[in-house]
Amino acid sequence: MNMNKTERKTRILPNGIPKYVRCYDNGGKTLDRYTIVYTGNYKGRNGRCEYLGCSENPFHGIGQHGESAEIIDKPSYKHLGKKINFISLPEQVKKAVMQDYNEYWEL
């Protein structure tokens, strides 16, 4: 199936919410309180998953990117904290996630 860019964006970003992320909150146990794991099949993945570990303000606090070959799409990451919805993230974290997401999925 060949879909145009608008259809693709609607599928990957339904209602403006990234479909292929898993978000975690450790409740402030560490300075990088939030961990966002980018899942799905984005360009350049090559069997790895990218992730973002950050504070409430990743642009002026902590915002560290990494990748792991061990991360899979539907893991139990209890060590990262409680799984939360994207909409529950602080605004600055959502902004950072959307920047990454748009780049990874070439939106």
C-alpha cells in the first residue's frame, strides 16, 4: 500500500500524539526523571531503539539521548519507573519528544 505523506502522518501521529513511544516517570528518584523509548520501524533504527532520558526541562536541564540494541518494542521497563501517557509529560518534554519523533519518522 502506497500512502501519501498526510495519510502516513495521520497513521504515525494520530491526533497529534506520537504512536510509537513508551514514556516512563520514575517520580523524581533521579535527575533524568523521564525516559522516552522510541519504538516502531523508523529510518536508521537498524535493530536498535533510541531513547531520551530527561528532566522536566530537557532544553535547559538534563536531556540525554542514547540507543540500545537490547531495547525491544514492548518490554517491561519497571526499572525506568511508572509507564505514563505521552499527554502526561511536562510541556517541554513533549516538545523534545516531538522534535525527535518528527526527525526519526521524517514527518
